[in-house]
Amino acid sequence: MSSINMQKKFFTIEETNKAIPKIKNFFDRIFFLQKQIKESKLITQEIFDMLQEIEINIEKINQVGCVVKDAKEGLVDFYHIMEKGTVFLCWKYGEDEVKNWHGLSEGFQGRKPLEKISIS
């Protein structure tokens, strides 16, 4: 099923943090393949196969219910409801847990730190 047709899934901070190791594993593979392609002297079919595998891994991440914003940087957003309304919890590859959020119309540059407040 295409992630475009999936309903939005809303995550708590705890659910987001539980999903991160799985998502990190997909990005480990994506980054490995990207490096292989960049350094490659492979024939066209092998590169095509690697690109296809990258797309499959991106789709697997989206199927978790989050949104891959930048596969090269490892940026992923998770829908979340807080007092301000619907926002994105924002995670970047290399972070141990989600630490930031931003509005739906803001991007990575609009990230704000999560505060120690009771949010769903």
C-alpha cells in the first residue's frame, strides 16, 4: 500500500522513541546503498537495483506511519497532537530519541526543543 493513501498516524513521544531503532536500521541500509552508488563503478542494472532497494526502504519507513522528509539526511517527521494542535515530532538520523518538534508548515529549520510538559 502506498504511503500516500495511508491515513495519518499520530504518535506519542514514547511511541516515536520506540519506532526509532527500526527506522534507524532502514536508514543504515539506505546510507550504505547511497555510499555504494556514489563510489560505484557498477553497471547500470546494479545501480538501478540499489536505487530500487532505497525506495523500498523509504516506503517501509513510511509504512511505520511517519513521513520521510529527507532520505539523504535521515530526516523523519511523526504526526503528534500537543496543546498547540497537530505538529510534527522531528527526528534526525543519529539522534537517540526524538528531541524536537515543528509546525506542519515548518521544516527542519523551524525545529523547537520538546519541553518537559505532559503531552500525548
